[in-house]
Amino acid sequence: MSPRDVRFGELVERYDLFLFDAYGVLVHGTGIMPEAPAALDHLERKGRPYYVVTNDASKLPESAAQRYARLGLRLDPARILTSGALLTDHFATNGLTGRRCAVLGPPDGVRYVELAGGEVVPAREPFDVLVICDESGFDFVPTADAALTSIIRSIDAGRSVQLVLPNPDLLYPDGLDAFGFAAGSVALMFEAALARRYPHRADLRFTPLGKPEPGLYLRAMDLANQRNAVMIGDQLETDIAGALRAGIDAALLTTGVSLGDLAGADPAHRPTWRIASLAP
């Protein structure tokens, strides 16, 4: 079934809770997306709660809110739910608290791991967990090489290493018509290298935490105590697929990563709605 084209204002009349992706929906690499402030103002006037559910694990909510404000979009940090915050539950559930962790990402990404109870160590040292929070904020090639070497040395010595990926995004909008590689692409690089060395080790894969996993959506619904929710995102494989997995409707904003033409799209990634902008 093809999604119906609607205006954002029509969705406001249908749903009680609104979830937004950040990059490609509200902001991009260098500014804010058109109509984003007006859309949030419209929700405020209508009394509709909303949250930003983002795969960005490079910024704490306070840091993200400060950056958005510099771009011209004011958001309460309490409305920003990040994939980095999911590390705490993941570490507790999987016995990773207190384990030695190498982190690829900026200081806020490192802080997420510390808050989850991990002991952060340099990538060149032996570690139990590799967490990829971002593709930037560190000296990429030397650090990635050191992390790969440490993983291979551990595996060859018979030790296990857990691979954790808060942000599964492969790319992100770096402007209205520019794109960049995201943390998920870095994880694919590690997986390809490990598969080359250990072709029979299917377990050497990253555990994704953010979208399309349902955790961020479920947390937002619990906070708002609402289930009549809609997710507005720009990526079929993460924003849209994750919403459907969480049991809520999804609207594809066609000005971001995924194009509006859904011919041949995986049914598991097919949005309920399609919108061309956030104009009410």
C-alpha cells in the first residue's frame, strides 16, 4: 500500500505525540531545516508533546540543545533522546559495567560510555568493548587502525571483544544538498576487515542500539504516556523502519536522505505518510 501524501498540519490533528529525527528533519550539518521552528511552534500552540529521537551519540542532550540554539532552533534538552543514552541499559543488561572500553567519538561520546559504567582506555591498549559513537572527534586513521589491531590481537589470544554501535546511520545530511558518512559506515568498515581475517566468525558484528531498534521510540512514548504517536524522519531504514517496529505510524519527510519515490522499497520500511515539508 502506497503512503498517502499529507501536510504536516493534517498529522497534528491525528496524533497526540510527535517524534522527530534531528538531522535531515529539524537540522542539518550547517543550519536548520526550513519550517522546523514553525512546526514546533505549531505543536506548542496545539498542546501536542514532542521529542527529538536521534541516533546522534556524539552529543549529550545539553550539548545538542546548545548546538541547535546556535543554528537558530531552541529545544529543551529534556526533549532530546539520544542513542548514546541507551548505552546505560545495554551495559547493565549485558554485564559490561566496569569493562575496559575503547571509544571512537568526541568527548561527549566518551562521556556516554563513562555514564554507562565503562572504563575508557586508549584504543591501542587491550579492551573488552569497542563503542563507535561517531565518525569524528578523534584522529580517524591512527585511532581506527589501533582499535582494529587491538581487536585482532585479543581474538588471536582467545579473548572476546564486544562491538557496540549506538548510531547505526550510514550517512547524514551535512547541508541542504550535501551528505557525510556516519558512524554506521565506520562500523561496516570494521566488520568487513574482521570478516576478511575471520571468515567463519559470524559473531563479529556490532550490536546496534539506536534506530531502527525500538528503544528510543518506546522511551519517548513512556515519557509522554502516549501511544497515539507518529515518527517524522528522512531515512527509511532507520527512522521509518524503527517506528513501524515500535508499533507506531511514520511519515517520511522527502527533503532528507531517502527520496520520495518508494517503488521497490522494502515493505518493512514503507511509511504510513509522506510529507514534503514541515509547513503546517
